[in-house]
Amino acid sequence: MIETTRLTLIPLTLEQLHLHIADNHRLEENLGLQKGQRVVSEPVLSIITYFTIPRLQDPALDPLFHTMWIAIDRQKQQIVAEAKFKGEPDETGTIEIGYGTYPALHRKGYMTEMVGGLVNWAQQQSTVQRVVADTETENVASQKVLEKNGFRLFDRIENMLWWEYIV
């Protein structure tokens, strides 16, 4: 668990991931939270089903680098955003992060705060040397999240921008 100014970031267990994709409120009930704006849609549903859950079933993998993390607004007692690392650090110490919030909660600073909390956590992991993320060239909001958290643009491939944060 990670605490930021407004948020509590929680890595979901395998059981909680099943609740996360079961419907839009079973996870909240399990965690004692208020129903909010959370909706699991594609591509997140496929990512959880075909990548995250199978990896959490492998005891050789570190679940914190494979699970979905949720952000809970402590005042509202609602889930407001989610993010995940896309695996353990590679041979260069690089991990990739992906993130998103729900349409009704855009422009409230949740993603900036959540990404900042996860980057701070990653800095404390001895095996992590760099965090990368990609954004589409048109996704200015996502680019601002990364810029506010100290990421710098290092590559462009077609319509994708690649960002890095050196730990």
C-alpha cells in the first residue's frame, strides 16, 4: 500500500482482480468502499484476463510488478484510477507503467498523483533503474501526467511517444 496526498494505492490480489472484472461493484463491496465511476472496459479487461491473472498465478513472478494497482480517494472512499507495471525489471533495470482513470474523473489530478506514488515506490526497489511509459501523440493529458512526474521524452515511433524517468 502507498499513501499520497489524497490517495491510497493498493496492489490487487488475484481474488480482488477476479472481483474487479466480475462487475462494476463487487470489488468496492469487498474493500468496503462506496460505488463510484469505475468501469472495466477494453482493453483493460483483456489485459487483466489474458496477462495479469495468468502472471499472478505464477509463483516465480513478483506480483507487485504484474498486478493492477487501484487508487482510492480517501475522502470519497471511491476507486478513482488504476495503473500497472507491465512486468518485472528487465536486464537494464527498466520497467514500464500503464495507467488510466475513468472518463467522469478526468482533469482532477488523480493520474498525476497516482503515477507519482508508483514512481516513488519504484525508486525504492533496488532492481529498478528506469521507468518508461508510452502515450499516443494526441493524448496531451497523459503526456502532462508524465511531464509533471519528471519523465522526459526519449523516442517517437509513428504515433507513439516514449517517455522515461531515470531513478
